[in-house]
Amino acid sequence: MTYKDILVHVDTLEPCKARLAAAINLAKAFDSRLTGLFVRATPYIPQYAEAQISPEILEAQARDLKRIASEAAKTFKAATESSGVKTEWRSIEGDSLDVISLQARYFDLVVVGQGNPEDILLPGDRNMPDDVIMTCGRPTLVVPYVGKYPVIGRNVMIAWDASATATRAVHDAMPFLKAAKAVTVMVVNPMTTTRGIGDLPGADMAAHLARHGVKAEADHVQCDLEVGDMLLSRAADKGVDLIVMGAYGHARWREIVLGGVTDHILNHMTVPVLMSH
């Protein structure tokens, strides 16, 4: 298994530069084809309000969207033309979530950005990238909106709880794991986590990875901190440049019971995170 086809979501916001640079470096590392995707998402207008909006305003909105799409295409071309990476450009009209999720199903890996609450949001953007992770059926690499990430996957930490989603994430991340110089299977609060974690937390998964040629060490910690905070703290201590974890889609009350680890990581991430559901 490898990532031969990578999809990256492109927009005209400042964080896209680092996200695009990260995607290009990954395409080089995995000898992949890189496809840039811009979604021409138009503002939602309720039917009762359509009659109150003049044709001139609608035409101005269409021209502005066309201009932004052109800027995104130029950004992608400028970033990739001298990279030596095989590329493709797609500009598709529709809802951001629907378009990205559907397009992602034809790729091995999708690269998106962490949501920035300070950005101007179109309808559906408030649920990005959360809903893409939950619906696209592909491993999703989320790049933080702050910082630059020229190297991703040299030092990897797996957030392991023996769940089905974590298992899926480990499988989906195998190209990263095989190429990594260091891999840590991290278990937080093994006494209270999912059953099946083993007598030595993380050791069973480390042994499984060893059979795939991945040299991984098992680590665990018992703490009173929120699981998400502890994962990010250990990632900082170990110099981790990629976290691999499953994404949960439980009902809200269940998320509260579990500490909302998925939501916490997506809101406070300090390094790229590969998530699968």
C-alpha cells in the first residue's frame, strides 16, 4: 500500500500556502500524483430572500467567485510547476463538504486544513474538516492553520485505544509508518480505555507493526489530564511531527463521556494529524 494519488483542498486563505507546500512534499516523498481541488461554493440564499436580491448582485457574486477560483488555480500552479510532481487541477461548483468528500473517494489520501474560526466562512465551512473526515471514507491529513510543516511523518505517534477507528487509522497510515524513523504507540489511561489493550499497553500493536517492517515502541501514561491535552503534550515532548488517530462520531453525550478527544485535537492541534473513520 502506498499513496499514489493525493488530493489537496486549495483556497485563497493564508494557511493554504503551508498546506499546499506540505502536500507537494508528500507527493515527492511517495512519488504521487497531486490533484488540487477548489470548491466554488456560493452563499446560501433562502428561497424567501431570492426575490429581494437583484440580478446585478447575483452577477457580481458570480464574477467574484470566478475571480477567486482563478486566484486559487494560479496559487496551485505557482506552487507546483517547478516541483517535478505530476499534477491535476479541479474547480468544482457545489457545497464544500459534499464536493470534497465525494472527490476524496477517488484518492489514497486527502489533505485539508484545520478550521480557523477567524476566517470568513461560507455555509458548511464551520463543519470542515470534521465532516469530511467522517464521510469521505479515506484517510484525511489535517494540517494546522498556524505554522509550516516541510517534514511530516518522520516521527509518528499513534493514539492507540484498540478501537475499530484507531485500527483503521493505523492501516491507513502504513505508508507513513513504514517510512518513519520513529513510531510510538501511545496509550493514555489504559486502565479506563477500551478493553483489548493488552497486559502491556500498546505492545500488541507494536508487535503487529514490526511484522510489517515498522520499528515501533509502546508507551503509555496514566493521568488526570484530558486525553487530547496529554496526547498533544507527549507529542511535543517527543518531537512528533505526525499524530495518527481514529475519529469518533458518537452522539454528543457519548463524546462528553469520552472527553471529546477528536474534537479537542481538531481544535487544538499543534502538528498535522492523520485521521480515519
